[in-house]
Amino acid sequence: MREVGIGIAGFGTVGGGVLSILENHAREIEARLGARIVVRRVAVRDVAKERAVALHPGLVTPRLSDLLDDREVEVVVELIGGTTEAFDLVAGALRRGKHVVTANKALIAARGDELFRLAAEKGVDVYYEGAVCGGIPIIRTLREALASDRIQALHGIVNGTTNFILTAMSENGEPLAQALAEAQRLGYAEADPTLDVSGGDAAQKLCILAQLAFGARLRPEDVLTEGIMQLEPADFAWGRGFGYALKLLAVACRVERAEGEVPGPDLIEARVHPAFIPQASLLAGVRGAMNAVQLRSDALGPSMLFGQGAGALPTGSAVVADIIDLSRNIVASSPGRVPLPPSTPRVQLRSHDEIRCGYYLRFSVKDVPGVLARIANTLADRRISIAAVEQRDQADGGGAVPLVIVTHRAREADMRGAIAAIDRFDTTVAPSRLIRIEEL
Amino acid sequence: MREVGIGIAGFGTVGGGVLSILENHAREIEARLGARIVVRRVAVRDVAKERAVALHPGLVTPRLSDLLDDREVEVVVELIGGTTEAFDLVAGALRRGKHVVTANKALIAARGDELFRLAAEKGVDVYYEGAVCGGIPIIRTLREALASDRIQALHGIVNGTTNFILTAMSENGEPLAQALAEAQRLGYAEADPTLDVSGGDAAQKLCILAQLAFGARLRPEDVLTEGIMQLEPADFAWGRGFGYALKLLAVACRVERAEGEVPGPDLIEARVHPAFIPQASLLAGVRGAMNAVQLRSDALGPSMLFGQGAGALPTGSAVVADIIDLSRNIVASSPGRVPLPPSTPRVQLRSHDEIRCGYYLRFSVKDVPGVLARIANTLADRRISIAAVEQRDQADGGGAVPLVIVTHRAREADMRGAIAAIDRFDTTVAPSRLIRIEEL
């Protein structure tokens, strides 16, 4: 039977998952593939370390270069993370005509283009299903199942940590700090949760998805990104009253140019931020650390994929599915069967100022005559149209009352200008809160 | 540029969708495929008929055999439906070494094995993503993304007609006849809706999915199948009180043998029936004519795919995705890249008598002393354990009162015996209603 030799770099959580799936399901994989996947080398930082999944000592090496030098390694599986050492390893593998499977979202988001170009030159493949949403086959679906379709919008819950926190805040009325501590205790959040709670992790994933869905080329820093640290239990309660659930969404969508915008190629918006979405929507039902990606496309209409976004076995199974797919290409001598995304962008990113959304605004104001009129005038001056207003009598300790306004779609720069003006009023007692609304 | 010649048999709704996608997205498809898909022949029953999507007259033929005889047709796209003429066409194509794409669930459910065997013999491919759940890439996901995983359970809402009807009954309290008439008026149900409302269509789809998920070989008549015609608005209301939504589910799952069951190979249950599911589950949020399939597997854990199950463009896009995938195999000379399901079954079907479920039971009984005790004794005699009871005072016109019992998991044959006995009581005034419960 034909053997496909692989070399694994990095042997943490996902590496252990990959090896245990390869071992436990070897017979099924052989039957479905008609070939045997053989682990030739495993490169680890600390050879002496005790591991949950046992490694044959003859396989283990502390040198990444051993994977490159081993002629029997046809596929390099990169699981070391980061963008420097991992880049050198992947680029080195491609240069030597080896195929690559990676679960490294930071690497693909930051330097995917260079790697894809190199792979195309060398006639080899790069697979990266595990880099986005763990076990959800979103990369495969975008590359293959939707190959004949035109995607209009993508809305994703792509970060399990923040979805766990927001679910706890919503269902138990917990403040953010408490929900975050709970997530850390259960292992859903890291000791330093910055990358997750800032929206940065979601922005990296969005860049990868937007390239496949729209032919966009974005860097994470291009994406309008807002995290969840500003959210308060009160916002969940107010939103519920308007029929909304609150989620951290990654959004990329085609948009029409508004009057006055500079003409040019097709335009998309790309943003990561807390968003109110209809309670009856499927995305609102995605609870805890689960992930989901909703698509809207011309032929298929609305569709959604749901599953676990992280973890040894979910991400491991995505990596193994990639190894199997690559092995099929190797066995059939058909590398490059599904082309990697082109490096010339096919769409342009709308500037943040021009983004359009509905908004939920929560003001803390002094309970004196004329306050609502002044705020309403400030919004009207910037052509921001009000859909609903709610003011509650009960003043909090400082004599302030909450005033909540839901607006129709408005221009981001106009909204920022209005909020800045309102926050300077002497009747405004705390910075105003702004949460975007997505009707999906 | 390499051309891949296709011949389309049948040009109804889906055929029109396929051609319009191929035409409208020709440039994207060429770019992604590196080859051009060219329609060489279209076989239609009535050549003279006016069509929404225009056909070049030179392409059209009334003879299916023209597709087989045309050496430039490399892929036959079968969209004529049925299991006789379609079987002859597909088998004829395979025998001549042509690849096949079909959206014909009845054909694959009834005679897929013969066709898969023939395809393997001839070294050609059969693709059938469009046969199940229209645009949802469930076949591709089961064959490829989950290639390294072991599936434990599959729960699907795979029939849009019945889901539309049940959504209307649930949300508007409509009786079934009214919801069905509305579905017919809107084109979601056919003039003769039997195949949909009986569960027969869902059973065909379940056979196809269970083969991919478990290596089962089932005929639709092997599946325990109950339709929706017995459901009444009262059941929705009672279920809601217990926290349940009511859906027509297609279920296939691995089960452990109970004590006393004959030993043998791995065991699965396969059934299609109305089921109460938790209101907070994602499947409960699948509304109207939409479809969804939820999987539970060892590595991935829970996952779900959601989308439109029917229609010219959703199903057309699945067919075109298959054509593109097949074309990649043709261009790379790698037919049989993903093997078709094996014809030797790897699991055995549990007999209907041995199926285990929770049950919701609704009795109509005379309001006389001792009725509840008699029913409870009858259940207890058959080791059926009660989880909840609710009786309401208000008698209906005939002096009967409703009595609802929710049971723990019980054996199907025991439950049928109990119901038959209870229906013979002189205190029972109408046939008892039974709805299975799936906790998902």
C-alpha cells in the first residue's frame, strides 16, 4: 500500500489530537484513502517533556530542520504557532517541494499571500482548515462547495472565548469581569485574554475568510475592530427589550457605494464588534464556546455552519481531514487541484468612516428639561434617523438617568461626530455607549 | 484552455438553475477551475416547450441516447428524476466511461449501490450532492471533512415542506389542513403532498445519509417512518409547556445493544417521525422551508449545517459544485479520488421493536375515578417509567379530559403494547396520541 509520510512540527494540544486521531482511526482512513499515512518525524521544543499522547522516541527531534531534510516527509504539518519560526518552516518546506498543512491563523492572516505564491510556484499545496473555527469545515465550504456561487455577506461567531463570556453575561446577568474569570477557570480563556476580548483573534480569522469569500486582501489592522470589554449587563437587558441578543460578530459583506463615495472596484465592509442581532436568528442561539458562520450568497441564499471552534479533537480532525485531502492529491498526482486564493485583490475595503449600520446608543444624562431635544437635534443635524427611544425614570446614584436610542442605518463618521458632540454636553454624565445592530 | 463537455438530461426547475449558474458565473468558474465547462447537449422530453432559461436549439435533443453517443460529453448530468429511465441513463453513461452528476434522491436511495459498483468497475465518478438537502453541502462534509471522524448520531430536518407546515402550526396555531393548503398555495407543497407529509421523502434522504455516515445499507422501507398528518395544534401547545418544539426529524444513530438483544455487528437506529426537541436547541430554530442536519461525532463533537433544501438555485448550485469537482478530477486525471461508499454494510439496523425513545403520550379519557391509576399500572407493567404527568380539568364536548404523560426512555414494542391495551379501556374515548422525544 502506498504510504504518505508526514512530519509534525509542534506537539501541544492540537498535535496530540492529530496523532490520536491518526492512530485511533488508522483503519478507516486507510480504507477511505487507499493509502497509509505514516508519521516520520515529530519536532518538539522539549524532547524530554512528558506528554499525554505517547510519542515513539525514534520519531522525536528538537530540530525543525530535520523535517525539511527528511526526504520521506512529503507533508509538513505546522502546529508551532507564531509568524516567524513558523513562516521559515512553512516557506522552507514549500521551497523543497513539500506540501503543508497548518492550523496557524496568525501566519495565514499575516503572510498567507507570500506562502500561497511560493506554493503555486513550486506546484505544491497549502491546506489550513484548522486555522479558522477549528472543526467547522468553513474553508472547504468556501473553496469548494460554494465554488460556483457569489457570496454577499458573511456573519460569524468565530471566537469561542468571547461567546462563552457573552452567553454567561446574557443568561446569568453576570458582569464581564466575573464571566471572564469563570472562562479562565474553565480553560476557555487564557491568563492574558487580550487577543480574544479585544476582537483581535476574530479579526485575523475574518481576514482569512474574506479572502476566500470575496477575494479580499486584508490585514487584521485594516478591520474595524472593537472588543467586548466595554459591555455591561444593562446593555443585554435593554437589547432584550428591543428583541435583540448581543454577540461578538465578525462581519464581511459586499456593499453598494453610497452617493458621494469615490467610485472604484467592488466594495466590501470588514468589521469585528459586539452586535445586537435578532433573538429569533439562528446565530443568537449559538451558546457558550461554540462557533458558527452564516453566509448569504446568490444561489444558495442563507446558510450556516455550526460547531466547536477549538480544542484538541475538533481542530485535530480539521488538520487530519486536510492531511487526507492532501494525501489524495499526492496519490493521484494532482497537486494544486483546488487553487489557492489569488494574490491580486478583487475587492476594495470601504473606509471605516463610510461604514453603515443601525446603532443602539445608551446615554447617561442629567434629568433636566431639554436633554432629549438636544441629543435628538445633534443626531438630526448629522442625518441620523431615530427608530426607537426609551427613557427610564429611575435615576442611579449620581442623579443620572439612562436614555436609550435605536437608530436606522447611519454613516459611521456621522455617528462618531454626534457621539463626540453629545459627550461634551454638560448634561451628559458618563461616556455614551454605542453598539451596532445587524439585522442579518 | 481545457474544455470539459457535459450533457444535461432533464431541464425542469433544477436544470434551469444549473444552466443559469454555469452561464452567469462562467468567468469565476474558469478562474477557479482552470478549465471551461461546456454544455454539449441537453435532452428534454418536449423540444418545442417555451422555457424561462433559453436553450440554444443546436444543443437540444429529445433522445437521452444522444448524450451517451456524443463522445464530447464527458459528464452526464441526470435531472430527469424517477428510478427507471434515470437508472438506464446513469448506468449507460457509467458503462461508457462517462462520469455522472445526479440530484435524484430516489435513484440513489433505491439503486445507488448498483451504480456505485458499476462506477468503481469503470473507474469513473458519481456525484450526488444535490440529491439531499439542496444547497447544504452535507454529502461533501460526510465524505471529506469528516473523513477522519466517527459519527455517533445524525438528526436532520431534511424536508422543507413539512417544516414549513409545522412552523405555521406552531407559530400561528393553525390546524394542519390550513397550513398544508397555505404551503400548496406558496409552492412549498405539491398538489399531491403524500411523499412529503408521510415522511417518505425524508426516509429516502436518511438512507443516503446513513450510508455515508455509518456505512449502513438501508432501503427507505427499512426505516421506521411516521408522517405528520396526525399532529394537532393541541400537541404543539402541550409540548411548549414541557419546553419542547415539534419537528419532523430524520434520525440515524449508533446504539448500544440492550440486555437481551441478539449480539452482532455495530447497531444503528434509523427513523423518521415527528419529534419533540428542546426549544433552546438550534434545530428548534430552523423555521419555514429551511433544512438542517446536526451531527455528533467523536472528534468534532456537535456540529450543524443549515440552508435551503430545495429550489432551482440552491439545488442548482450543489449540482454545479459537483460538476466543478468532477471537472477537477478530469483535468487532473484523478477519477475516484474520493471513493464511493462501500456496498458491504458495516452496521446492522436495530429492529423497530427494540428502538428506545422518550415518549409524549396524550390520552382522551373519561373523567371518572381510577383512570390515571389504570393507565399508570399498564405502563408500569411494561417497565415504562413516567417523567411527568399533566391532567386538565376542562372536559371537551364529549365529556372527555386530556391526560398527558411524558415518559423516560422506553422500548418501542413495550410502548406499542401499552398503548394498544389503553386504547381498549372503556374509559378511553379517542385513540391515544404518541410523539417521540429527542433530547439531541
